[in-house]
Amino acid sequence: MANVPQEISEAPKEKQDVKIIAKMLICSVIGIFSFFVSFEWGGKSTILIDHIVSWVQATFPVIVTVYIFVGLIAGTAHPFITGKWKTSKVNIVLSIFKVFGLAAGVMLIFGFGPAWLMNPDIGPYLMDKLIKPLGVLIPIGSLFLALLVSYGLLEFIGALTQPIMRPVFKTPGRSAVDAVASFVGSYSVGLVLTNRLYNEGRYTGKEAAIIATGFSTVSATFMVIIAKTLGIMEYWNLFFWVSLVVTFIVTAITARIYPLRTMKDEYMEGVVPQPEKAITKDRLKTAWLEAKEAVEKTPSLGKNLWVNLRDGIFMTMALIPSILSIGLLGLILVTYTPVFDWVAYIFAPFTYLLQLPEPMLTAKALSVSVAEVFLPALVVTQAAVVTKFIVAVVSISSVLFLSAVIPLILSTDIPITLRQMIIVWFERVILTLLIVTPIAFILF
């Protein structure tokens, strides 16, 4: 009879464990399917989130436009209402840019403005190809992100990949989820994840900066667009895997050189640090236990979804006026000025030294990658296949560009400056060029 109370007390515990495991598996599987499984729907093969975004845009175009308009106003006003605009020189400059972004957005939405802004490759391109898709994608992606990272999957994969991520990339094992989310899903979703984990004390500022500048590249879906534009879809598998491997090799290098190497490896001020525990034995068992512990700490599903949706909306507000100003400036400089023709001379010694077929053309393509990820492809559409392949891989591996990723990072709490990101972009372009050129010559 002495054992009866113990058996009774163990029953609720077993029932609780079953509930935790069920929640972990169901939510994580939905999250994995949403971000990492492509399927065809409506003649388009992509991941669930991209399908939802496309459906929302096609079904509710007026609502999306109104939503973007409200987001532009709110995102521009927010730093002035809260006083954040005057907290640093960077915030002052960004807040002023947002005012110009709002003005440009109003003109584009209501269909009036100067010819240079209404050029289909300038203003409408930014609005239709970047602002509206990202404006819808980030909140929706944030909802599904809650399922992907809040129910043990992050801790489980982090524990398993710790022996690779920490020595190679100087980042926690959990950053492996960031890397995959960016390549298969979207850099915007990856950056939402990175910023959230930095705010939660699970990344240091240095780790968050390495992840943001090293893994947050465009998705496989956008890589298809680049490959189609360049006419290299017949080499799709080569392009995808070479881009993936080269991007990660370059990230491992940039994490070890200035400016990322010298950044402070500190957690966000006022946040309780949650570093990964070093695992030396029973890795699979420890990974499972850490995943269960994470599920137990997670708030209710409704609250969790609301917090993620709210964060996604605030990030969207901060992002869209920035893209409509900084991104617009980049495209104007490319289209209407010789600035990037001058920048091309920085890369010319490398393209000549590597004996590329069209060295100056390639140098120009490399120089414009900082403005917009798609522009290099447009520069070399008539070039040799080896040139197209090299430029396409550099576009992906360089990661940082002014029309989206750089403003998005600046809109987060990740402690990296515009100057540091431009330096990292330059390093990534040169390193990628040096690594991919011999590979391209061997393949073609």
C-alpha cells in the first residue's frame, strides 16, 4: 500500500510529459513544414508561407495597399513619438530617411510623382517586388516562427549542431536554424528570428551580428528568379549547392576578421543571458531534455502567437519606410549616376587577376550588389556562362544590400553599424569571388 501514493503522483507527471511531447511534436512539425517543405499550388512550387503571402496579395490587393500605407505612416512617426530618433546619430539619420521613404511611398501608392520615381525599374519595382511582399511576409512568417522556435526544436537542433556551429562560425548551435530558415524561407524571417533571440538573451551582440551578416541571404525561391534571369536553370543544383557552401565558408572567415572579430561579445543590456550549455556527453539525451524544458517554459499558444505577430508588425513598420528611402537611393545611384562605375574600379584588379572573361563588366556587377541583390544579374545577362555563374553566386553570398537587408538589420536591435556592414559586404564580395572563380572554371 506504501507504493500507491507514489503511483498516483507519477500518473499526472506521465500525463504532463505526454502533453509536453505532443505539443513539441505538433508545433515543431507544423513549423518545419511551413518553412522547409516546398509544394506546388496554383502552378507555383514554394513553401507554405510564400503561398499564403501570394494568396493574400492576389486576393486582397486593396487591403494590402491600405495596410502598407498605414504601416508607412506608423513606422515613420514611431521614432518621433517615442523619442528614439534623437538617441543616436544613426537613429537621427534613419528617422530622416524614413520621412523621405514615407513621401516616396505616398506618391507611389497614389500614382503621382517625378518620372525618375515612377520608372518601372525604380519606385514600382520597390513597392511591388519588395515592400508589399515583405510587408505581408514578416507578420505571417512571425506567426509560424513561433511554432518553429518556441517548442523545443531550436534547443534540440542547437544541442546537436553545437560541435559544428561554435568552432566553425563562432555562433551557438541554435543558429543553425537561422541559417536554414534564411536559405529555405526568407532573410526577413531569419532576421526576425535573430533579433528575437538577441532580445531574449540567447545570442550576444557579436553572435547576432555574425548571424545577421552571414546567414541572412535571399531564399531559394529568389535564387530561382536569379537563375531564370541569367538562363542558368539547367545548372540549378550546382548553383544552389555552390552558393550554400561558399556562403557558409565566407561566413566562417568573416567571423574571424575585422570588424566582426572585434565586436563586443556581450548580451543585450537589461536582458537575462541564456547561453547554450556546453554538452560533453549524452548529446542526444541532453538535446531531448533541453527541448522538453523549453516547451515547459513557453507561454500559452495564444499569447505566444500574439507576441510574435506584434513583433512582426513592429518590424514591418520599422522596415518599409527605410527600404523606400535607402533602397530607393541605391537604385537611383545605379540607374542615373556613374557612382557604381567608379566603385567597379575597386573590384577590377581582382577580376583581371582572376582572368575572368569580361573583367570590367563583372566588376560593375559586383559593385551594384550592395544596392540590390537582383541588379548584378541584370548587368551580365549577355555574358559568358562562367561569368553569369560567378556573379550569381556572389549576389547570394554577399548577403548585404541596401534595398532590403541592410535597412532591415538597422531596424533591429542588433548592435552593428552601417559602416561595419559595408565593410563586411566588401569582404564577402572579395572572398566569394576568390573562392567561387576556380570552382566555376572547373565546372564550366
